[in-house]
Amino acid sequence: MLHHGGGSWLDTTKSTEKFLNLTLSLINPGLYHQGQMMLAKLRELNSTSAVASEWESGYTGIQVICNGVTPTHWDSKGRLEWYDLLTGIAEGSLPQLMVNDLGLELAYYRGSVIGLCGNVLEHQVKAWGNGDRVCYAHFMWEAVRERLGVVPAGWVMQSTYGQYILDEVTASRMFHS
């Protein structure tokens, strides 16, 4: 059962979630396919089918962070090789995503999408000054994957993209013939 307002929010975010699914399919094709398999299984279960049929994201969770700083941390519910997607919406001053392990400060422009192995890289967002800030943090939970019995996606390697492109070209040719 959806919470009050949840269905409306899911409807409003469908096109954005489709875009983020495509983004994930480019960053980590295996994780994208894993997420789609998990979503398909959730849509088949009686206990989750109603919510899962409204859920567009290939991720198992989305945290909405409004006007909050995030202290230095590593994520702990996923796997080392999985990418989180952070999507920034900011007005006024621009927040900075600090990836401490790499010594990086990334400007979090409105509409930015950052893929991050949050279980590996220590990260944070400090105070950003004036204006409002919203971050949609998309993540995968290992416990959900285990429960559904889906094979975990591995590390992305250069060879991943060669096979991914070949699969997409083959699928496109089959679709158009």
C-alpha cells in the first residue's frame, strides 16, 4: 500500500527515473539489468506488486535529502562494486560533494547526476550557503537482492562495454527486422 502522496510523487518522477535508469545502464550495465530483474520479481509477488508496479527506478531505494548536510560516511547496505546515483537540485549557492578518499570537490549543479561507489569512497556534503537543496540518493540494498535470489552485478570493466554495445546492436537489429 502506498503512503498518502507516495503515488503522486512516483507519478511525478517517472520520466526522471527513466532517464536515471538509462544513465545507470551506461555507467554499469550489469547493475542496471540486476535492478530490472529485481523489479520484475517484486512486481510478481503479491506482497509487493501494488507498489512495485508504480516504481520506475531500477534501484531498490531512494533517499530524499532536503536542506541537510551529510557528514563524512561510507554507505553500508550495498556491495563495493555497486554505484549509487546522486541527483542534485539546488537553488542559490551550489553545494559541493566531497569525495574525501580521492581529494575531490564536485560542484553539485542543478540537474547533476553523479555515479559513486558509496560503499568504497568516503563522501559528504557540507553546508552550501543560501538557497534550498534537494538530493535524490538512489541506492541498491544487498538484502533485497539476496532475498529475491538475483545474481549480483560485478565490477564494471572495459570489456563490459564491448559486450554491452554488441548486445544492444543485436537487440536493435532484431527489433527492426
